[in-house]
Amino acid sequence: MHELYLAESIINIVSDHARRDGFKKVNSILLSYGRLSCIESKTLTFAFEVQSKNTPAEGAVLVFKLMPASIHCFSCEKDLEVIAHTGICPACGGAEVMLTAGTEELQILELDVD
Amino acid sequence: MKVTVVKNVLDANNRIAEENRKLFDQHKMFVINLMSSPGAGKTSLVERTIVALRDKYRIAVIEGDIQDTFDADRIAKLDIPVVQINTGGACHIDGNMIRETFPAFDFSKVDLLIVENVGNLVCPAEFKVGENIKVMLLSTPEGADKPAKYPLMFQESSALLINKIDLMRYVDFDLEKAKRDSLALNNDLKIFEVSCKTGTGLEGWIDWLTKQIDAFKK
């Protein structure tokens, strides 16, 4: 989706923390997002590398934690992990399916700093 | 040393969208974020909606396009306040672009604000602008596979208008599949089959929208 915008937003958040907490270097940034939230981690990493030059975030490695997507099927009452959301239950083929996880927006969880 | 942060990276936009929403609430303005592919008929729907509802509500429009003022010119001909946002390459409208249009409007004289987003089935669904509802169009020449290919917008929308229903027999559009796949993604989605060219089916959309606006204003 908007990896340049996301990279800029990550750099702003990290810079705020660097100013407040006075750390010199960010070794890594732990991020999480849902499998179905349309985030391209490779594109984001590239955008981040380019945009973080001369900011407190420069040189930090982005570490991604992918949150699984899952559905609940009202026909067979199963909760299942899925790779894509098609609205069809992979177990019984039923169409009364609700997406229960997988669209979580990109979050910063943790920074490793010196 | 580890520092726990836990911060949503889209927060900056969400926060602006919430501020917009507060301002809209103060003026009891109902706001629609209208989304579709390019050429699905968003501006035609806006024109039809204005003509149907202009006696009942005071309407204003924000037009989003990469460049040009073609759409805003169409709306201005109806004598409705309209601002054109040219995103200059950005593929969606975000909360901040909407905020920048505010000086151009007198919100005390607006009941219904329609934001026509940039034609794109992907990104507009991810950026809130402060709307009450998201509404999307899918036109029959685009094909019935779109819900399966671009699920997010179908999940996020309150209403789906299947437009150019008058062309269906020429373009091999599987209406039942489109409806079935859309509802599978979003059980609460309200679907209307319309033609913004001939006017077919638009009364259902207008009735539904009127109910949403009146319920909000109460």
C-alpha cells in the first residue's frame, strides 16, 4: 500500500522517542501487522532505508511479526487460520464466514536501542 | 536495551480523521466517502444524488483526482459548493487533504458532504477521512471477480452500488457471483443494482441514504 507514508510515520515515531529518551542508536524496530492488511514488508524496508538517512532511525533493522488471519464459520462452527479471505469456509465450504483476525494495522511494538 | 512502544503507524492519519469527524459532528454534517475504480461512475452517482436530494438537504462535494478539475466542473454546473483536491500523484485522499479544504466551505450551511475519492480499488479503503459511511461502486464492465480480488474495500463499505446494470447483457457480468462474494466478505453490506445513466434502481439507494442521514441527524 503506502510504504513511503508508513516509513515516514515510523521514522517520526522513532525520532520522537529518541528525543525523549535520549538514545543514540536504534538497532532494530519490531513491527507487527495482520496478514491481510496489504503491507509489503520488502517495499517498506526499502522505503525505510532510503528515508531514514540522517535521522535517529538510520541503520535500524526492521523486524516484522506477521499476525495470522483467521475465520469463524457459522456452518461448521470451526475457527480456522486462513491465508486469504474468500468468504468460503475451507473446512466445510459454507459461505457464512466471518473474518476474526488478520487486518490488524501496522504497529510498532518495540525498539532495540543503545 | 529494549524500549516498548506499541504505536499504530497509521495513527497520524486516524487522529486527523477523528478531528475532522468531530468538526462534522458539531455541524451535524453527514459525510460519505465514495470509492470505486476509475470510470465506475462516481461522478454520475454524485450528480444523480444531488438532483434527487437537493431539495431535502444542503449538499457540498469534495472531488479527489490526481489532476484536472473536470469532475468539479461537472458538479459546479449544478450550483453546489465543490472543492477539487488534486492529489498530484497520490492514489487516495487522506484526512489531512480533507482538512485543507475546510476554509472553502461554510459548514453551517451543509447537511450532506460527499467526498468523491480518487478512482482506485485499493488504497482509499485504508485511509479514513472522517466519514460516517464508506460507499463503493462496482460497474459491470469491471467484472464480477473484483470482490474476491480486492476484498478490503468491500469489507469496509456500508453500501455497494452495482452500476451500469444496463450494460450487463453486453459485458458478461455474473451478477449473482458479485453479490454472493461481496456478502461473503461483508454480511451487512447493502447492495443496490443501478444505472446512473438511465436512472434504474436509484430510488432504492436514495431511500436508504435518506434513512441513514435522518437517523444521524436525530
